[in-house]
Amino acid sequence: MKYTLSGPPIPLARPRLSKGRVYNPQEKEMNAAEWELKFQAPKEYLEGPISLDVTFYMPMATTMSKRKKDHLIDQPHASRPDIDNLLKFLLDAAKCLYKDDSQVSTVIARKIYSDNPRTEFTIEAL
């Protein structure tokens, strides 16, 4: 099944400590992504091992010239944020699709430049 999260891909941030308590600084973004996926998801969880194929469409800097932007579209993105942090956020946000992210046994991930930033991924049962 294919899913899409709109907006620029978000990397997972570390938990923060304030006033002796640990909190998640991305709670709002995580909840928004989870709700967006719930509307696209079937009602049942996937069981057993699953495969994940992800494409992160990364935004281009607004200061780039139009000529450079046209050249970069669909080219590999090789700067921050790191792909592992993008995957961690996605796996946590997609918990409405499967019981536990430990079920993910195969991952194919890529980051490319796009003028329409988003995250597209496919989940398949193995």
C-alpha cells in the first residue's frame, strides 16, 4: 500500500529535558503525521515482517536561482538532515499502520530534491 505525508520531511529530534522532566519537542508534528496516515490507512494493522520503500522529497533552498533549482530536481540530496533521523520519525509516525516498528525487516530509502516536498512510502507484508 502506498502512503504520502505532505510537507517537508521531518527528522526525529532528541528528547529534551526541562525542569527535571523529559518531553518530546515534536509531539505536535508527530500527531499531525499520524492523523494524516490514519486517513489513508486500512483499519487493520499489518502483521508479521514488513518491507518499507521510502522516498523523501527534500525542499530546495529559497535562495537558489531558478536555473539551479531546475538542474537539481530529482537529483540525490546529500546534506542534512540525515536519512536515519528521517526514517526514525517516519517509523514512529506510522505506528498506526503496524503493531511495532520492530516488524520492519527491509528498508529502502532515498532522499531527492523536489519542488514539492513530501514523503512517499510503500509498506508490504513479506
